[in-house]
Amino acid sequence: MSPHGSGGEPSLRYQPDEKPPLRLSLGVGLQLAVLNIAAVMLIPMVVMRAAGVPDAYLSWAVLASVTICGVATILQARRGGRIGMGHVMVMGTSGAFIPASIMALGQGGPALLATLVAISALVPLLLSWRLSLFQRVLTPAVSGTVIMLIPVTVMPFISSLLSGSSGAGPPPGAPLSFLVTVLVIGGLALKASGALRLWAPVIGVVLGSFIAAGYGLYDLERVAAASWVDLPRVQAPGLDLGFGPAFWTLLPSFLLVAVIAAIRTMSSAVAVQRVSWRRRSRAVDFRAVQGAMAVDGVGNLLTGFAGTVPGSATTTSVPLTQLTGVATRAVGVVAGAAFVAFAFLPKPFAAVLAIPDPVFAGYLVILLAMLFAIGLKIVLQGGLGYREGLVVGIAFLAGTGFQYGLIFPEQASRFAGGLLENGMNAGGFSAILMTLFLRLTEPRPSRIETGPGSAELPAIRRFLGDFASRSGWDEEMAGRLGAAAEEALLTLAREEDSGREGARGRRRLRLSASREQGGAVLEFVVGPGTGNLQDRIGLLGESADEASLDREVSLRLLRHLASSVRHQQYHDTDIITVRVEAPRDSR
């Protein structure tokens, strides 16, 4: 297989359901772990040091974070029921929780932090259980904007890595090691192929560290002094069940941040799917997204009991998948297991911690550039009309402005413990509020509830005819709407007929019709099914057997009648959105 697809884009070597050689899985998985372990450790270190906790508890908090992130990463790769998404997605600590966590430690100690984190873990668990109820608000515009704001939020951290810990400017050799790392990783990502592209991040980090070591920036003494094997000393603080004033003051902050962290996990789950399959038009599996958010909740519940900083999914596996072309689930298992092993191996732990800051900054620059492009793709693939564009633009500017203190910095620092000083928080909340406003002010759609069978077609046609008449459309548009609904329902009926015995008749259909710019939107909400209508339309013509061609008739007619078809599958329901353009003389 060629390492590059059309237009010079890297092609995918292994999908999640494919098994590459064990050596390749181990190599990419360890690479993913090595390049993420320092970031996972950094946030709890910053929080604990800022709060002034003892060194022994700091070590426990960092080791607990790494171990829990490792277990959660394995759960994401090994999907079982409603837990996990079945893709490579690294779970990490969340920088959005830094301000609130420091305040909790300062006002009530580790026990208060543990209680607040455990309660906030209910947010992703709730969203996971009934994500379909929030799909109108958590749109591609919202999730894509949150991902685009990740580089904006992390840039100050890169600046601090490059400026030197003393604040007196970067040490000698820092600019050179930074540039070497950026140029090597970037150059290999752009031009290399095969095994060379596979190891681009590791080669860049190793060469950058080698340059830094020549200037004395790599702490070899720290690595030499660390032991090979040691057991973590458990210091779980327990829960503070006194529910005093500090608890009630900080609880809103934790819940608000938990919503943003859950959106990031959802955004990451969508982004991972975009790059994990060869057919990039494949519909997003929202059941996998629900599984990812369930792991997010379980992981945060564990971090609460451990008394450390909660986390969320990262998108670091997305650019690495693009670089290497390997998306197999085994990579996630190896990466998670390596995280857990790091917690028991102080010497490798120290070797990663000794990577100089400028080298780590160089790697992050490439990573963040790719993340911004991924977020932009998600926004564009979701459709960027006038309203969506305005939501994305205002939210992105709000996130950037609050992040860099350009919008009411004094008031922002006092609101919810500085919640809005984080650009991802400010932009994410802005996008959610604007999207919610749009949904609440939309004209109420016409609705009908019935069965999904073909026997209901006459009633549905009358319903759509009345809707078209009230909307000022002629009989041609009414016929087009009725035909689109008929072909969608016939496809669903065939799916139900070919499903499990006893499943027939149990699903109900709620059809809503609303007017949109230049046409109408039909939304079919039914019980969970098996196949994805959007995927089946995208695969038209790939299967040539007679039975398949017969089933394709309705799909081809639907593709002809509708300007777009989107099928969102959740554990509890399926939502099919069909957009039908009105004839030009009827608009």
C-alpha cells in the first residue's frame, strides 16, 4: 500500500479492526506513551506544587494520575458494551481543572479535592447515558471550536517552556534544540514515507535531546539516581463529607469545567474516528463517543478517590495516527500498559521527565498545528453556514481574548475561580450558549409520532403535505418531501425485517419537519438499529450482488431527492436527518 493517498495526504495502513505485526504495535504504542507521559504528569505536578502539598503526596498524586490514565486508555481501546470506544485515544490529565483544583486544595486539602472531583465525574457519565438529548447543542461547530482552541490555550505553556524556569531567559542551546526538534519532526511528517514517517516524533525528540545534552540541558544525574523498580506509596485522602461552605462555593466551578472536559472528550472521540478509517466519509459512530465519555466518567471517579487532578481525553493520538498510518486498537492497549508500567519503574519515569523543556516544546508545536487543522475540518464537515460560522468566529475570538487577558481581565479572574481565564473554557461556553440560543429561538417544528413501517406512509404523506402547505410550498415540494420520507422509511423497514427475531414492531418513529434556508429538514427519531443509513449511501455501487442492488434502489432515490443525509447512532436511539432543497420557484 502506498504511504500517501491522493493529494499527498498520508494513507492509513491499519484500521482499528486490523492486526498489524506485534513489533509495529509495540513500537507505535510505546512511542505514543513516551510522547504523552510527561504531559500527563505535568498538570498534577503544577497543581500540587502551586497548592504547597508535601512532596510525598505530590509523588502519589502524579503516580496515581499516570496509572489511572493508563487504565482508562486501555479501556478506550478495548470496547465492551457501553464502556470504551474501540479506538486509540490517550486519556490524560485536564488543564481546565487547574484553577479549581488549586483552590480546593488550598481551602480544604486533598479530601475536599477528592470529593469535588468524584461528584463532577457524574457529568460525563450522565452525558454518556443520554447523549442523544444533547446532540442539538453539542454540535460539530461546538466540538470543532473546542479543539481549535486547544492550541490557543496551550501556547502560554509553550512560551514558559522556552523561556527557562529561572525567568532570566532561555539557557544556551535551548533555541537550537527546539528548532532541531521542530524541523526534524515537521520535515519527516511532510516528506518521509514508510518506517521513517512512522518514527518521526521519536527521531525528532531523540535528536533534539541529543543537541540539548551537548549543552548540559539533559539531567543525566537524575536518571542515574533513580531506582529501576519501586512500589508507589498509596496516600489516598478519603472523601470530605462535611459539605461545608468551601464545598458549595467550588462545586459550580467543578461542574462547569466537567462539562467542558466532557466536550473535549466528545470532540476527541469524533476526531479520532475521522482519521482511523480509510473511508474518510464514514459516519461518526456516536455509540463509540458514548463509550469514550463513559470511560471519562469512570476515570474521573477513580481520580477522585485517589485525590488527584481529573482528566479528559487527549487528541494526541490523532496526529500520531496521521503521521504513522496505524490506528489499530493494540496501539492503545500498549500505550495504556506502558503508562501503568511507568508508575512502577522510576528510572524510565525519570528518563522521560529529564527530556528538556525546549525539546518538549518543539514536539508540541507540530502537535498543536495538526490539532488546529483537525478542529477546522470537523467544523467544515459539519456544515459551515452563516449562523454556524458566526458561532465559531465569536467563540474562537472569545476564547482567544479571555485566554490572553484582552476581555475584562479583572472580572474574568474573579468569576468562578478564574474559569474564563482558560480560553478553551471561555470559547466552549460561548459556543454552547449561542447554539442553545439558536435552538430555543427556532420555530417549533411540526411533529408526528407513528410506527416506522410502510403502512404508516399515507399518514406521513398527509402530514408532510400539510407542512408544505403551511410553509408556502407547492405540490412539487410536498411530493419531494413525501418521496424522501418514503425511501428513508422503506430502508429502515428492510433493516428491521432483516434484524433479530422479535425486534419487529418494537421501534417507534417520531418525525419532525422544519423549514430551513432554501428547503426543509426532516428528522426521523427511532429506536436503535443496526446498519447506518449514511454509510450505506456512501457505499453505493461497491457491492454488485443482485440482493444488494435491489436494496440500493431506495438508497439511490433518497440520495437523488435529498441534499444531505446524516445518521447518528446512539445506544438508546437513532437520529436520521434528511435535508431536502425546495425547487427554485418555490423558495
